[in-house]
Amino acid sequence: MAVVEEMWVKRAHRGPMDSASSVECVAEKGIVGSADQRGRRQVTVIEKETFDEVGKTLPDARPVMRRANVMVSGIRLEGTRGRILRMGPVRIRIEGETRPCERMDEQCPGLTAALDPHWRGGVYGVVLDDGEVRVGDPVSLDE
């Protein structure tokens, strides 16, 4: 079963990532309290399995270093542009691949290259529904 594993909220651009057990989402805006409101990149999502794999060669790499909002497990995000990702009661329309940048290497040298292939940097999208997403909520991709 695919689930929400961890969540973070970025209060300011280039600011710290605050761990959260739940986040409130607002349709067409994003996560309440997040610096990334509106636009197409309201929520970013990564896969736990990616970080399990990356950790084999970069043991200091942590998921929070990706600076994403949500980490899920049990679901593959590669090639999902245009699909709907459900996390608990909230739907996210996936707009595209989140490309890793030099900010990753500032935290862990080699992380940018490790996250580059096959959408390993995750996805970004637009919030379609108001609602609360919690760690442990089920995750699915709508056809």
C-alpha cells in the first residue's frame, strides 16, 4: 500500500524545512504556511524508495535535503505528468518533474547527480482540493 511517509513545510524561499505530521492544503494555492503559494509548483513530492537507494552510495543524504513537501512510499512518480495524485482527501495534478539543482550539492556533495535520472528528484503539482494530509494517509494515482 502506498502511503505518505513524511512531510515538510518551507516557510520562506531558501528557508528551513519544518517537519510536519499533517499539512492543510488549499485548492489552487498550496500548503498553508508554505512559501510556494499559487503557480504550478504548489506541492513537491518525492519517493522514499529513491532515498533508500541514494543512501547506499551517499549515506549522509537525507530526504529533507531534497526540499520537497511530501515523501511517499509504494508508488512510482516517473512519467506521471498530467496525472492526479491522491494523498488522503487531497488531489494534486502533477505538472512535471522536479529537477534537482545545485542546492542539493550544498547540503550533500553528489546529491544533484544522484537525483537527476528517472525523475528521482520527484514531481511538482497544483492542489485541486481543500483538505488535510497526514503522515500515514493512503496515496494513489488516478488513471
